[in-house]
Amino acid sequence: MEAEIIQKAGLSAPQAKTYLALIQNGTLTPARIAEITGEKRANTYALLEKLEKIGLIRGVDAKKATYEAVHPSNLEILAEKRRRAVAKNEQELKANISTLTDIFYAHNEMPGSKTLSGLDGVKEIYMDILRTGKDVYLIRTLADKVLNEKDAWWHRYRNQLAKTNIHTYAITPDTRNAREHMASGRDKEVNFHRTLMPKDAYSAPMALQIYGNKVAMICFGETQMSTIITSPVIAGAMEQIFKMLQDYWIKTYPQAN
């Protein structure tokens, strides 16, 4: 029972038994500890070395090679350190999972998908674009007004695109706001290359983002829902379709000077 409690601090079963033996019996030699725990003597030396390193035991007499336990409150300190390490590792994993996913799908034809909900899910798409670091091909919808361009996070996203030299090639409805962005140079500042289409040409409440090996579909209905499909084949096909549409509107619809 006590050994199981000690293990919750992140210790292995043999480490926990060794530490418990010292708590229950006071100062002991490695040989005596091996007798109590049933571990081999060679393994006991390794266990003692590890426990001393993490601050749970200390040597008492170097000549006699005896050890004693440090106060059990150190288990709480150890558990907290382990918790912080796990949290840090989780953050680093999340930040780099896109790279591993790209490598996987570069060598596997089977597409993968992930669905996200709510406005936070929509924002995650944009964060994934930054992590992927590839140019974006965007078909925009007027329904994306839920993304308030006055929000601080939106400005940070657009500015980060420019800093990381990610370019967005977009087909957008012809609105006064769109033409103002083109005329003012704001589009150029954030590497946004805009092709205009008639305002009523595309009425679906879904934006399409193509970047790297990914296609993101963002639905701006009453409930926001986003899906990322990871597939070099699908992303490549959608990019070709985007460029055909872009070429069509450039040739058939008046663009801003």
C-alpha cells in the first residue's frame, strides 16, 4: 500500500520499495536493502544512485556505504517537478504535431481528418496555418464576419503571416471593404494577394483554406464547425481547382487597379 502511494510521485516499483525500506528501517547498507526488497544487489546500487540523484535519500557513511531516507515531503516536490515536465512536454508535442503529421502523410496516401467546433476551433485552423508555414489558397465567404477584424488575435495572426513570409492567395467577394484594403496597401502589408469575384457569386457560409498538405473547411453557420483534411493528393487537387477559379475571375471580372 505505502509503495503504491510512493509510486504516484513518478517512481518505479523497485525505486518505491527501496525508498520505503529506508523509511521503515532507518539507516541501511545496500546489502541489507537488497535482502528486504528482494532486488539483486547490483540493481540495488543503481536504484540507490537514482534515488540519491533525485533527492529522496542520502549517503550517511561513505566507508560503510550506508544510506537513509530524506523526509517524505520531498515526494511532493518531486511530483510537482514531474507535473511541470509533463505539461511542458505536452505543449511542445502540440506545437510540433503538425510536422510529424506532415511527415506521416508525405509517405502515406490515406487521408486523415480532424473536426473542431466553435470559434476556438476556427482560431485553431489559423494557428495551424502559422505552424505549417506554407502559403495559403483561400476562397472567402461573406459569412466569416464572425471573425471580427478588430479583435487583437486577428491582428496578431495577420501580422505573424507577414513576419513569417506566408502569402495568402485569395478569391474574395467584391465588397467596399475588400477594395479599401487593396487601395490602402493593407493587403500588400500582410502578403495578401486578392482576386475579386462578384459579391453574389459564392453564397455558401463556408471558407476554404488550402495550405501545405492540408485542406481546411470552415463553416460559419449558427454554430461554427471546422474540418482539416490532411492529404497531399486532395490538397494538390484543390489547389489546382483554386487556380482555375482564380484565372477565370481575373479574365471575366473587373479587378481593382
